[in-house]
Amino acid sequence: MDEKTKKHGFHPVYLLLIVPFIALLWVPLYNRIEPQIFGIPFFYWYQTVWTFLGTACTIPVYLYEERKGK
């Protein structure tokens, strides 16, 4: 393989970027009020939790890209 193919190849770690996208794109999954946490409807706290989970899914991709670049 030449250097250009290695640099732009697909790695399974990139699939982690799809997880938060699908989880937040499918609105009927979380378009409800119950269960509530501290009076906050499910619709809002689900999206807030995915802010952190999305970050957790992005970090391995970032670390892979940093390691690959060296």
C-alpha cells in the first residue's frame, strides 16, 4: 500500500461517530415526557446526556487520528 491509501483508509473507530447521530436523529425515540429526572422531561435530559456520550464517542476517533498522524 502506498502512503496515500494508508492515510485515507477506513477504520472501524469511525463508526463511533454514527452512534450519536442516529441516537439524536430518531426523534420518535425520545419525543416523550416520562420518565422525568428531578422534574426534567425525558426529551430534555436525553439530549443532554447525549452531549456527553457524543463527546465520549468522539474522543477515540480523535486519539486514533492523532496517533495515525505521527
